[in-house]
Amino acid sequence: MKRIITLFFLSLLAVSAFAQNYPMVVNCESADDRTAVFTSVGVADKAKDVKDNAVRSLFHTLFYIGVDGVNDGKALILNDNAAYVQNFMDTRLPFFVSATEELAKPEKNSAKMFQSTYRITVVYGNLLKDLERNRMYEAPKAPVTYSEVEDEEGMVLPTIMVVPYKRDGETYASVLADDYDRRVAVAKVQEGFESRDITTVDVEAKLNAVRRNAQFGANDADSNDKQLLMNSGADVYVVVDLNKDVNAEGSRVSLIMRAYETSSGSVLASKDAMTRRYKSASTDALCAYAVDDNIQPFLDDICKNFSKQAAGGKRVTLQFAIDGSSAASMSDRVGADNYPLSNVIRQWVRKNAYQGKFHLQGVVDESIIFDYVMIPPKDKDGLLMDAAQFGFVIEAWLNDEVGVPCSSRVDGNTIYITIL
């Protein structure tokens, strides 16, 4: 019994000490998805410590008690992690405070402690995201912005590959191997898309697959990177660059993102972002803040513009080639009209390319190459058309209607038809 009383007494002392430093008199003046403005009372033995204690009191209250006006008045932290909170209070707290205004000079209260009230602006959206990333907070489930294929307005959800910005003489492989900052930027932007249920293609995984399969030569780096994009299977590729600005006042980063349609190279969206300057912050953290603040409007622009272009068809590269063991050639006369195979293929593409848009690169006896063919947005059944389906249609036509045995293969946005 004596032991229980002692423990209870010690716990009261601990609560009393906490309340003395963090009185937790907090009110919310305004709040939206990005920022929230609070007033918080600070108390300390020394006047110079009052502001710091007011800020700490605010965050303790948000974390463990709740403040009316945000999160339905409930505590933000659902799964407590003492190590995270200690690290947050000691080192990371300044990243989430954008302004602190003293409402009155600190004066001694009845307990002979200095006390004052401060207006504190919190980067509330980033705070919630940081807590969520560390599994301390669970955000309410937001309504789904996009469906797996189309929303009610016909918004098409593209597959995206994020690549680093290349300077003269660089390749994607060399940047990812040698430039930590740009590698971090690629990773954070990719995470931003994935957190919104966008299917992404990992550029490093693609590069590793290329090396294993020895698909590219070593002498034409620019051509290899272009081929990597075209064969990635991604509808859109996003180029990311990151620049650090470090001086005596702290660090900040600028993030530049450009989205391009893979098949045509046309620009779909562009976003430049810059963080505030922080006294001490890693590239990872600053990049994450820049991405969090800008990824959703950037993605909205990508989907909106990609949908418009998709409604006008999609570009693919189409290559027909004679198998090395076949006796056939593009000059062979085939079909009901007994025309040369190259002419039969060209006429079919002319009739089936969307709005007749295609470009014939060249014809030789062993192959015929269309450097682009615009395929229709939907097939005859009203379903979305893609490169794989278009390749299947060509294969079925040649085999069943023309009587020319063939096989098809699709690599990204390139369709290969092999005449057997």
C-alpha cells in the first residue's frame, strides 16, 4: 500500500512539473489544409525561455490532448513513440513553425514565473504528413480522386516513370550513381505519386534490367536513354532536378518537375517549388516538404492534359520485320488482291491509324518501320486501346485475313511484328 501511494505521489509531481513548463492553454484561431494559427501560453523561470515553452506547449497539446478547430478536437498521436516525440521536440520542431508573434511582454505571474501568450503559425499539412509517415497519425480516408482507369469526366490515369534531370555528358545511370541529391529527388517524387495510387515504373529497376539483358550498346548514351524511356511502358515520364542553396542562415532547396508524354515528348505539366530556409535540415527532409506541397496539383495537371491527348489517340512505334529463318520478303504478293506485302501493310496502317495520322520511316525487303502511328483511344468495343491491344489486332489481321503467319511483341510503346 505504501509503495502504491509513493508511486502515485511521484506521478503527481511529474504531472505538476510538466504543467509548470507546458501549461497547455492553447486555442486555434484559424486552420486549413496547409497552415493553422494558434495562440499558446508559455511559462518559464527565465523570460528568454517563455516563447520556446509556448511553442512546446502547443505541440504537446496537439499531440496528446487535442485542440478545438483541428482534427475534430482530438489528439493527433494515436500510436505514441517516445523516441520520435523526443527527437521532434529537440531537433525537428522548428521545421513546422513558420511564424511566432509575441502578443505581450513576459511578466511574472502569481507563481513568480514569467508568462506570456504567443500567436504561432504551424505548417499543419506538413506536420500531419510527417506524423503519418512515422505511423503516429492516421489521416481520414479521403475520397478517391481518380479511378483505376477513368473517372466520371473521362480522366485517364497514366503510368509514370520519374527520371533525373541530365546535364551535358550525363546519363540516367551516371546521375543515379553519382548525384545523391538528384537521386533523393527522384525517390521522393516517385513516393509522392505512389502515395496517390499512381502506378509508377522504377527507373533504377529498368536500368538494371537493361544491363542484365544487354539490350543497349555502350557507345550511344543519349540513344540508350531515349530507348529506355520508349521501352519503359510508362505513358508519362517526369524529369526532376534539385538544387540546394546553403548559407549561414540555413538551407533550402528548389525542386523542378517537368512531365512529358513518352510517345510524343510533348509537355504535360510543369512545377517549380522552393522550401523555406531552415537552420539544419537534410536534403531528404527538405525535398519531402517540397514534394508534399506540390505533388497533387502537379498530378492534376498531368492527368488533365494527358486525358486530353489520350482522347486524340496515342503514339506508338510500329516495326515489321522478316524472321531470320523465313524465306518470305516484303516484296511477296499476298492477300486477295495479290499486292506486295509492304503495300498491304502500309494500306492497313493508313486506314486504321487514328484520323489517318502516321509516318512511314522506311521500307526494305526485310522490314518496314513506322516511326509513329496514332492508335485510336478506344477499340470497336468501346474499351481503352493500348499498344498491346493494337499489336494483337495487327497479328490477328495478318494471320487470319491476309494469311501471313506472324507473331507480335510489345515493349513499352513499341510494337514489333515478326513475319514467320
